[in-house]
Amino acid sequence: MKIALAQLNYHIGDFNKNTSKIIDQINKAKSDKVDLLVFSELAICGYPPQDLLERKIFIEKSQQAIESIAEACSDIGVVIGAPTFNTHQKGKALYNSALFLNNGKIEFIQNKTLLPTYDIFDEYRYFEPNDKFNIVEFKGVKIAITICEDLWDIQPTENNFARNQLYTVTPMEQLVKFKPDVILNVAASPFSYTKIWGRKNVFIRNAKKYNLPVFNVNQVGAQTELIFDGGSLVVNPDGTIADELNLFSEDYRVYNLDDIKSCNLKKNIDEDPNVIAKIHDSLVLGIRDYFQKMGFKKATLGLSGGIDSAVALVIAQRALGSENLRVLLLPSKYSSGHSITDAKNLAENLGVEYDIINIQEVVDSFNKSLEIVFEGLDEDITEENIQARARGTILMALSNKLGYILLNTSNKSEAAVGYGTLYGDMNGGLSVLGDVYKTDVFRLAHYINRDVEIIPNNTIVKPPSAELRPEQKDTDSLPDYDILDKILFSYIELQKTLDEIQEEDFERELIMKVLKLVNNNEYKRYQSPPILRISSKAFGAGRRIPLVAKHT
């Protein structure tokens, strides 16, 4: 049997485009004499559809798309993900399903059992969990079809009530009773730099456990903040990797099942991948897809001469092209000459149009207007924030007048501790670096400059500063980023307590200060733009902390 994997980039709710793309792949597979073609989870509607699943017209269009795709499935079998109706009297109206299409119709449906309800996932809000198992036999091959986590969970855990684990054995252990010859897994698994090998290990472990070949198809492409990296896998029964599809781009490949069952194909996979390179590629894809799927073309940002805006600009230029960018340099009386020079040099290196608008006159007019209110009061952070808000207003004016989407350039370290100004440098339609710690921003800069100096070296080596007062440095208010980021990672990603973080040899008083900053600035993050997610715990939909909660 010839099995093909179609790793595609879908647009949520664009049924015409998705259907056309899927049928094109079916026709290509037919010309390649493929027997079975496999697509990803909820491919027909795109993942995650969220509350669109509650709209009748959305489900009707999905059903129409299924019918159109099924008609194209003559002389070929197709496995594809889609929402389907729950025809029983009880439970939610829909299943998250994998359909087996053949002979112009749906011949088999396998519904998803383990519905994730953690981090960015909320599938139990929409879908009924499966409680029936079977396999499909096609051309003499017995096929076990699993949907994402149905193959991932190993055994019940203490939080399975929240994750709707109904069984004492996993779905695959139910399916293996039917003695399948091959495991198919259709998935929509987003990228996380902290879990690069985790997903592969799931497939390797299951292939070895059941002594069966595993074919996995993962979605690729960005859906607002979520970035799906592709990287679909074929794993031999002995647990060796036969092949891995491209990361961060569409791909299509054909395999002979006998070759996989015999472990004839083996691919060397780098066990120590360049994580920074993958973060870079994921962010480029995130910006590109956000703009294409939203119908935007042009972007702007404030280019300060600092490392955050420099890295954000390079990534945006690689995603959108120099011709679609126009940036503003917005110096004040506190801006250093080298910052302006560094910003100009970077824009010129990238071929990006730029304008210089000095904000001092605007800032002075604000301060003059406020004299009657602020009389007798010393200058403080208020005057610093006025500068940031003046810049934000000018950038938004360019965005409104010329239609350039403003990219936010704040990093995760700043967002975590509230080192940013609402309605100022926190403005933007999309946050490029909001899930990238400052130390990784520096690593991205070095990666960008690995062959030739694109970002001026002075931008990388000078002490970080917001340049809102004389001789200001970030370390005036914050610990060194090497220390700060380790504490933040332990608290945010690893969800460690104060006592547990202290065991890592940090001073308790410092930890308490950092954690207080994180907790007290939750309200700011509620007003942030969507953040491209590249970690296991990003600010946004995957981290829901009550604003008024008392916690550490």
C-alpha cells in the first residue's frame, strides 16, 4: 500500500480555499498512484475553530465541504479531520472526528476521545468525547485511526477529570485489540520550543510499544497567535524515525507501507536542534500568516536603535518583504546619537523605508498642558510614560492614515514584569516578541548576524535602555536579564512556587520582588495585542489568571 501525507496550511472558516487545496492534493495523490492519503485534524474547517463551531452556518458549510471532498475520493482512500454531528440524544452536538472517505462517500468515522482542556486548548467546550472504538480495513490493511492526543496520553493522571479521560486504558489500547497493521494519527499540535522532542518521543514510544508503524500528519501554519510547525512524522515499528516532513512549510510525501513495516527507511534527526533557528522560523511564519489570512499587506513599528525593535524588524522584513514596511524613528531629547544611527543603519541594511520624527515638541506640549495639574510635583514615571504614549500615538496615526499594521516589539521579560506603557509601547495589532525572553532576543540577534552583520553590533552590545531619562538603563529597575529570565521561566513555564525557585539559589527577596511584579501587572497583559506563541506557556489565551486574585 502507498500512503501519502499531506501537511497543509489551512485558513479557519475559508471552506472554499481549504476544499480546493485538499482536492488538489487528492488529485496529485491519484496521479502518484497513492492508495491512502492522510490530512490533519479538523483540516476541513481549520484548527482551532473555537466558537465558530456554535454557528449553524459554519457546520453547514463544513458538511458541504465534506461532500465535495468525498466526491473526489474515487480510486483513493482519504483520512481527514472534520467536525461531525453527534446523533445520540445525550451530550454535546458535535464530535471532533477523523473521516475515512472512499468511493465518493464517508465509509468510516473515528471520533476523538481525549479532548484537551488545558493551556490554549478548550475542546470539551464544543465536542462530546468518544466512547466507541473500531478500525477500518482498506485493501487488506487494518488501520487504527487516532486523533492527536488519543495517541499521546500514556496512562491516567491525577488531572484526567479535567481532561475527560473516561477510561483506565488509552484509546490506542482499545484499538490494538482489533490487531491493526498500522497507526494513523491526524493532529493539530502547535509549536513550542520547550517541547521540540516531546512530540517525537510520543510517536517513537507508541511505535515500539505496539510494534506498529506510525504515520502522523500535523497541521502547519499560524492561526493568529498559534503557530503550527508541521514536522509530520513516519516512525518504523522499532521506534526509529523513517522520515520527518518540513518544518514551518507545507509538504507532501509518499511512502510504501511495506518499506516502513520492514524498517527500510531511516532518517537521522538532530537530537540537539538549533532552538533559536526554530524560534526565528516560527515567528516569520507567524507574521506572514497573520497578515495573509487577515488580508493585510503592510506593517510599521517604532525603530528605536534597541535590540527588540531591531530583531522584530528583521523578522517582519523576512515575513513581508522590505517593500511592505515603513518604520518610524522617534527620538526625544534623551535619545542617544548612536541609537538614531544604529536604527538608520539597520533600516538601510534591510532596504526598509524610514522617517525620523522628533517627539520632543509633542512631549513638551503635553507637559505644558499638564502644568496646572502637576504644579509643585516632582517629575517621575508619569513624564516617562508621556514620551512612550507620544510615540504610540504617532505610530497609530501612521497606521490609520496609510494602512500599515503596527507591530508591537515588547519582549516577554518586559511583559512579565510590566516594564511597558499602556497605550504607548504596548500598542500594536500583533506582538512579535511577546513570548520571547530578553536573553533569547539577544540569541536571535546573534543568529540573524551569523553570516553577515545585519543588525548593527552596537545595538547588540550596548546596555538595554528605554531612553526615557538621562543615562537610563533597564537594570535600574530590573535584575540582570540572565537572572530575571531564569526566575520568570521557573514561575511562568514551570509554574514553580517561591520556595521551589529559591532552591535554585536565587535570593528570596529578589524572587518575591519579581513574582510581585508579574502578579501585579496582569491587568496590563489583558490589554496586550495577540502574542505569537512559541513556548509552552505564553501570555494570552493559554494563561488565564484572575486580575483580582491574591496569589504568589
